[in-house]
Amino acid sequence: MTNNLLPYAQLAEDPTSEIYISWIDTDTSRSDHDQSFEYRKKGTDDDWEEIEADKTEYPLGDGEYIHEAHLTSLDSDTEYEGTIICEDGFKSVEFYTLPSRLWRRDLVIANQSDIHILSSVSMDDSSEMDDIAAHDPDIYLFTGDLVHRADEMDSDRAPGWIEWFEDYYPRLNDSQLVPMIMSVGNHEVGEINTNELENPEAQDPEHGYYQKIFSNVPDLQAEGKNFGSVKIGNYFQFLIIDSMSATPIEQREWIDNTNPLSDNVLATLPSTHQPFTPGGQRSSDDETRRDYLRDELVRPLAKNPTVKFAVSGHIHLEKRSVPWTVVDEEPSGSDYIELKDGQEGYMVEAESEEEGITEFGDGYRNLRDSWSQWYLEYAMDDGMSNAQYEIIKVDKDNVEVMAKRFNSSREDKIEKKSFPMRTNTNQLGFIGG
């Protein structure tokens, strides 16, 4: 057995039947050699299935390689055991698929953003991940800026991702690989110049380390962009938004042309690094980027009955918005946001939580002052006590979002929020079993 293999799992397009098993080999004497992965259902005498792994050199490192095996045709809600096989060693791992129906157990999602590994102001104590592990997450969602300045692709940035998979990620579960999915931030892929937010060619989606390490989101559509949707059975869906290396216009066209916002789920979670409703300001460029994002994406989200909450990062503030929606007629008063000169309607506070979208924002560190805006129910800039991760629990009746702090038991009005699961008569047969 070798400790030079750093395994991780990536959430695939159909998490009930497929998964990506990846690993970084830090033993440079053999890391560029072909490697494979074998697997079978846990605790059985089934024959081992073996798949040759794809390999990519780790950019600007010390000779490490990234290996990846895409496993398909798996059984849903099933535990598997596997072995990474390399030239002079092996590593055993366990992984699982997600349930296709919500009747045996809840689905638990952990969400973080902006931990900025390698920064002077960062999450530098990997043991804090134990707090997240205590919730036993099925999925780990990251909403951008994991390694500080990892868009710069230099030898100083190279150790950051290795440190993540060596010290932080394994703490999510000490026996199984928790599948990851990301909405990229500016520290993953850079950011489109605000003068070119209508130019789909302005930013290379392969810029930075992100696509060298993760292929799950780029594989979701033929163009290899960093946005897409992942549907879990007929009950839950991620909408992964790229607010940094893709234009809002091309993502609106993708939504209009391919209909990734399925009505045939009970809940959809949009994830975006750049918030729709920021709790503060990072730069004037961010305001321009935010306005473009709102103009193109707020209306289709608000008009979809499965979208009741969203998560974002970037601003490094704990915040929760009021439930907001979009109306066609210009409201009286001043508490609204005009979308595309009114062509896309007006963003306003919804009359009830059931009729709007509540946006949660977080980030490990805090460097900005909070705003006072009509769309904010709560925003806090109280140093390092801000919300540092969220636990999202999904069952057949509700989605519960809990804003949490490491090593803290503080209870307040942002701590927990529940959203009734959308009622859909087409789903009643499967959610009850």
C-alpha cells in the first residue's frame, strides 16, 4: 500500500449510476506510468472490474501526475470498494452512488467557499474539516476560490491543490471518498475583463489549475465550459453557474436552448461564485459583472418553480437575502432592481418565501464591510465569526439550510432555514417508496 496516492471522487452527470475516481500520484519515480482502477460492490465476491485511467501531468509541479477513471453503469445507492493499481504499489478506497429515490434516507450536501489555501488569510487548519465530516455529507459542493491565486499557474501555486487532497479532503470521510463538484471562482480560472462580458471567447475555460484537476463539470456539455447541470434521480438538481470564465449571455442561451432547469425535480440548487445579491462590495468591476449576471440569469431562475434557494461566495460575508422574485411591471417605490432596462422585468422582494428565492452567501475569511440593501435580510462582517460552511439536508418533505461556523455553537436568525419540498404529483410514487 502506498501513501503517495491522493484519491478523490468527482460528482458525475448521473450520480446514481456513475462517478469519477481520480488521484494525484506524488511519487515522481513512477507517477507518469500507466495506472488503473479496479472495483466491485463492497462486501461481495463479485469479479473485479478494471479500467485504465487517463493521466495528465500536474502543471508546474515536481513531476506529479493526475490519474482519472470514469466509472459508469453502477447500481444506485450502493457502496463499492476499489483499488488504485500502480507500478509498485496500490491503495484501497471505498465510494458510493447516490439514491435514485428519496425514501430510504436524507441527502446531505456540504457547501463551502473562499478558503484560499496558500493565502496569509486562509483556512490553514485542516482539522476544522472534522466539523463538516460530523454531518456525514453525501456531496461536497465548493462555490469557488479554494486555492489562492491558482489561476496564475506558477510553481508557487502548484502545492496548493496537493495540500488540499493530502490534508483537507480526506477529513470529509475517513473511509469513503465524498464526491466533489465546484462552481469556479476567480482564483480557479481568472475572470473576464468587464469590457468583454458579452464576448464568449474572452476567457479560456481551461485557464488555471481547475480543469487539470476536475473534468466533471466540463464534461457536462460538448464545449467543455465550466457550467452545467447535474440531476440526482427525479428529486434534486445542481445548476452550476460559471460567473468568471463564461459570459452570462452564453449561459442564458444554454438555459434557453437546452432546458437544463428541469421541472421534473423537487428542488434545484443554483451555485455561483459571484452573488446575485451581494452582502458587500469587493470592487467596482464586481458590480458590473453582477449586473450582467442578474440581467441574463435572474429571470429564468425566478420563473422556475423548483428554485427556492441559492448559494454564492466571493464577497466573504455571511449573508442571507430576503426571498426575491421577478415581476413584469415596474414597482412603485425604490426597492427593486431593473433587469436589462426592464426587458427582463424587475427584481423585487417576493410576497412569501414560497414565491421567491433566498440566497445564502459565505466564505471562510472576511475582508469587507457589509451593505444595507433592501434585498438583504441579514449581512454580517464580524471578523472570522462569519458563516464558514453550510449543511443542506434534503428529504421528501423539506430542504433545510444551516449556516455553520467552525468550533462554534452560536445560534441566531441565520442559523437554519427550511424550504418545503415542491409538491409534484408526478413524483409521489417515487418519494414514498
